Amino acid sequence: MRPEITSILIAVVTTDRDVKHIDRVAKGISHIKAKCAVAPVLVICRERDHAARHAWTQLGATVVAVADYETQDGPNWTAVANMRNLVRHIATQTEYDAVWFVDSDIVITAEVVESVMTMAKEADVVCVPYLLPQFKGGYWVGIQDEFGNVHPLDARALGKDRNIFGGPIGCTLVRKEVLKDVAFELGVWLGVTTEDIGWFINLHRVHPEAVVVSATSFAGHLAEVDAKKYTVENQDPLMNFAAWVLSQPLKNFRPPKNAVYHFGDVVCIVLYRQGPYQVEMFIALPNNKGFPAHSHPNVDSIQVALSGEPDFTLEGQHVNTQEQIKGVMPDGSSPLCGSWVHTKEGQVHGAEFGKEGGTMLNIEYWKNGVEPTCVGCDWDGEPHGEEFKKAYRERDKHLAKNEARP
């Protein structure tokens, strides 16, 4: 028997797109409030989402706006992961027993709330399945076999034993003592890349003893989503590579012999290189100048914050708040550790790490037939260690010539 849940932080991640659903979503949330006397609503949206900010504020929610990001042809899962991590950070500073994630296109009933609260007595995480177009319209969850393999199963087919590996996070109750330790990041399952898949993968790595169950009632899903956008054939190859990278043990990385690049106050180490795919670790030394605004004409990349005070910019806009950048988690890490920024070839971005320095991973997909070297050598923007770049271009050119000899 788990401790009784007497207070819940209801967390809604939204944009203006879903304002049309707000009455139905709010009605569902009212069922949670009726069951739990202490259940405030926290809404996370973008600065530009003025309609959502106004509407939720009128309903009495606390609204936190993050820097703008683009959704392009579908959800920006990296940004969604960062917003859910912000919820984690806020939740750790409160006394609430659990966080209930309710996406702004999810409708729940009193029956759903009753099911979740009952099952939470014996569980750390309770998922409420809803129709997922990515999985051809089923109420899919993941179940684990005796060999550790995860298989899909429609939740309607679950028997009395409703223990699962994971499910959609868009209507999920998580006890705070579990949530505070597990970061949201992208993960891949059955060719689909989302932040909830990554979270459940991390959950079972950090808390292998955690009990995850599926609710006995299902939620409604109002989103109008084209399932074709999430098939493996249409996904960004960099996203799938990044999810693979972050699931690997350190022993799987085999750096090339010449793996170190030095750009004055920045050191780079190539951790992995295979075909057009590469992983680099950047170390910004204390009192460094950071990475001024620049772009890479031949590289799509994902920057993963690790340490320091990571202040990423994208198209001139700060990605995170000063509270996140300067904050410190109870274990001493940055609240942004593990957060991602996804940049396309030619897209202007930059970063600073504070006077004490910092580190990040750069996960890369090299394009246009350009062989991977170091992204510092594929740089358009303010010069940064120009003399070093020239030297490394010559070195890599020499190495390539020698390796081509029979």
C-alpha cells in the first residue's frame, strides 16, 4: 500500500491551438478537483500563446510561459520534453504528493478519476490510455515480457494484472518522489519518437522497482493528428539517432584515434562516429566566451545540456528561463541537464555556460555529402578560434588522404 495522495499538482502543457478544447478539458479537470481537495492547475505554454494564457488565467490556473518555439509540421517533442521537465522542477519545490499530467486535448470523466485514485494506492504511476493515431487508433500501452522486451497491447485487452511498462503521458498520475528523479527526453519505440516514451525508458532505468499500471477507464483524445507524420519513414533521422545515443552505455562509444579538437577556451571530444552520424562532447572551460550566434551549413544537430549554466539561444531567442539556467537540483545538477535543443542546417543558434564553464553533448547528422569532422570546423558566424579551425581542417584533410591510400 502506497501513502495516500491528498494533494495533486495538475500540469497542462498547451498552445493556442487547443484553446478551442478548453471548456471540455477544464470540465475533466474539475472531476480531479472534486476528488482531491488540494489540486491546483499549472499551465505551461509559449510566450506567443496569448489566447491560452488568458483563457487558463481566467479559470484560475497558474500560467508559466516559456520562450517561443516552432511546431513546424507537427509537435515539437523536444520543446514538449523541456516543458514537462519544467513541471518536474516546479513540483520538486512544492509539497504536493503527485503530479497529474493532463494534455490540453484530453477529456477525462469522473469514472477515470475514480479509477486512477483507486489504482494509485498500489502504484507509483497510473496511465490513462487514450486513442493514439500513431498506433493506428488503438488504446496502446507497452507490456514487458520475461526477457525484458516491450510489446504493444491495446489496454482494452489487459486482464486483471494491469501492470505495464508505460503508456501515453498525456493523462498520467506520477508520484512526486518518482517524478523528481526521472527526466523527460526523446525515446523511440516501434518507430515512434516522443518524450513520453523516453520518460518511461528512463523511469525503468532509474527506478526499476517502480510500479506502473494502466487505469481501467480511458480518456478522450480531441487532437486532430495525421498519423503519417509519426511513421518511421517520415521521421527525422537525427531524432532516431539521438534517442539511440542516449540509451547506450558508455562502453558502446568508440572514439576515433584523433578525437580531440581545441578552440581556445572550448575543448571538443568526438565520442562516436559512424557514416554521417556523430556525437561530440563540448567542454567550455571556466571564463569561456561561450558559443556566439552561428550556424552549421552541413549539419543537423541536437545539443544536450549536461552541466554549468546552459543558456541556449535559437534564432536569437533564449530557449529557457533564468530560473532554469541558474537553478540547482537537490542532487546538485542543473535543472536543464538532459534538455535538448534541435537545430537544422543553417539555423542560427548559440550558447553560454557561465563563468564556471560547462559541458554539453552535440548529436549530429552530417549532410550534403560532407564527411564528419567537428562542427566547429563547419561554422558560419562570428570567428571562434579561427586559427584552430584552419589547423584542424588541414589535419583532417591530411588524415583523409592517408586513409584513402591502399
